[in-house]
Amino acid sequence: MSSSFKTFLKHTAKDFHNQSVNPPVVRASTIIFKSLQDIRKTQAKAKKNPIGGHYDYGRQGTSTTYILQKILTKLEESYHVFTTPTGFGSVFLSIISVVRPGDEIIISDPVYSPTRVLTEKFLKEFNISTVFYNPHDLNSISQNITKKTKLIYVENPGSNTFEFQDLRKIISIAKKNRILTAIDNTWATPYYFKPIKFGFDMSIVSATKYYSGHSDVMGGSLAVNKKVFNKVKIAEKMIGLRLGPDDAYLITRGLRTLDVRLDRHSENTKKVAEFLSKFKKIKLLYPYKKNSFNYKMWKKYYSGASGLMGLIIKSKNKNSVRKFVNSLKLFGHGYSWGGFESLALHQETVETGKRKYGNLGKDEHLVRLHIGLEDSSDLISDIKQALKHLK
Ligand SMILES: Cc1ncc(COP(=O)(O)O)c(C=O)c1O
């Protein structure tokens, strides 16, 4: 009997040996073998099957990390998924696996700000250069391709400003020019969009967000196809960028309810978006307005939308925007998102990074809301009272 992924998420990784619903947390540095010959046998098996499941030392992971990797590989429909101690670790691993000194990267302009600093500043010191493309003018990818271009790196939608791009075009430009591709898919997760199946070579998700879902763990995943598997495997081994078993356990636990939580985030966010769409001072950065380009691009490629949205608020009074955010009672003020709770932030250059395209106009302010799993009518009432401060 083949079961749906939702059923698989609930039933997989039971511990039949100990008869517990959940798998044990196996913590290990030293792994003990019955004999010296057994060590060699395990090493031979690991060589024959590099996907995993055979360990001779804790840095390679344990059965707890392997279970998580297996679940994620099925969710991603990928060749393999590497797991890292943070989402940013997966961003770094994806890039460092495939670029070398002298190479160039083409990257979407509204990218997660630390990814921008990593490529533009840190990797520059290693003679790796970066150009940023306009997410709504993909000619700016083609125009910047040179013989040295090794990677097109996409984040979809754009960080904080939520631009949706024509992903099919990006893949076709990359394939035509034999350039590898990576996408940061944290906003949608493979529950709503499966990048590897679609044609990307690598796909990053910060497991800190929806995978864990409870704001109490950091982690990252990097899904890959067969083509890049060896390159990533070597880099991962050399850097030692691997998730610990306790965090792997928590992320596996979170994944049991990924579908249920994302469905509810999505439902709540749609209701909040509907409410906010009535305010003239507010432009919604969420796939909501049916005739917009962003909506069309979202609809074309995604089966759902998560709980993170942006608002561009038009106001001559910046303090009143801050007061609106500060007056929200059910929304915490802090970084990250993807947990069960609602969050609100006023976004400035420190959050967005210095961008080339699509910057805010005069008297425009950016606010980010993460819509949690609370009762949507409570959230809407809270936003309603806080909006009274907006001038
Ligand atoms: C889109 C995106 N990618 C990657 C990351 C990095 O993930 P982590 O915080 O788990 O390192 C974040 C974190 O906010 C993010 O928003």
C-alpha cells in the first residue's frame, strides 16, 4: 500500500525495537564495534553507499540524524538531504560546494541579508565574485553570465519584499548555459514547492522555521540532486557542518505536524491579508492580489502560501509606524519566524541589507508580520486596535 506523505510523516521512524512511537536520540562521538574487522566492514559499506546509514564516528551523524535525512529526502523528492546546524550553514554549504577562487555567482537581489554579506564581502576575500540580478527582469541574469559563472542562486520569494520570480525561465537560462542552480525555499518549504523535482540542483530550507515549528531549535537542510551530490558530500565532510542528534530529534518531532501547521498558517494569513487589503495606506507583500505579477508567479509554481508577509506602509510619520508595531499585543518583536506564534518587525536596512533594486520610495515603510496559529479573529482584532496609531 502506498501512503500519502501526510501519513508517512505521522507513521515513519517509530522505534519498533523499543516499541516507542518516537525514535531514540542516539548521541555518540565514539561508536563501538564488536571487532576491528567490523570497523572495516562498516567503512566498506559507507564507501559503497555514501548516502548514509553507516557510521564509524559521531561526526558523521547517528541513526537520529539519518532518520531526519530520510524523511526530508522523501519530502523534497530529492536524491539526498544534508542537514546542518543552522539554516545559514546550508546556505554556505550550497555555495562553497560548487564555487572555487576565480568563479562568479549570480544571485537574486532581494536575498536574505546575511547571504548577501557572505557572497558580496566574505567570499570576495577568496576571489569569488558576485553579481546581483533584478528578480523581475531576468535578462539581468543572462546579461551577467560569463565563462566564470558557476552558480545562479535564487531566493523565492525575496526576503522581506516577497518578489516572486519566473522560476521556469531561471532554470532554462541555467540549463542553456550549463550553470548550477540553488534556491532558498524556506518560505514555502517543499510542502508547497519542490525545487529539486522542478529542476534546481540544490534547495535550502532553514529548519529553524516551519520544520521545527516551535521556535526552540536551529537547523538547516540542503536537498540535492544526483549531479551535485558528490561535490556537496565532499564539502560537508571537509567542513564538518553537521546537525547534532538532539536538534535532529526536535526537527523530526516538528515535522510530524508540518502539514497541519502550514495549512493553518496559510488559512490565518489569508484572513489577515483580506483584512489588511482594505487599508489604502497599506500595500500587501503577499500573493493575494489576483492580477498582480507576484500572484501569477506564485500561482504558477506553488501549491500554497505560508504565514510570512510584508506590508509597505505609506506614512509621513515613521514614529507612528513604529507605534503601530509596538502596540500589537499578540505579536512578539524578534527575529526568525515559522514558529507557532505571531511576530512583527519594522524592517530597515539592517534587516534588508543594502539593495540595488526595488528599494522603498519616499514615506514608505516596511513591516514584516509572521502570522501564527492563534485564532485569526483575535489576531485581526489586535491588528485593528494597533492600526489606530498609524498616521
Ligand atoms: C530565508 C532565510 N534563509 C535562511 C535563513 C537562515 O536560517 P537560520 O536562522 O536557521 O540560520 C533565514 C533566517 O531567518 C531566512 O529567513
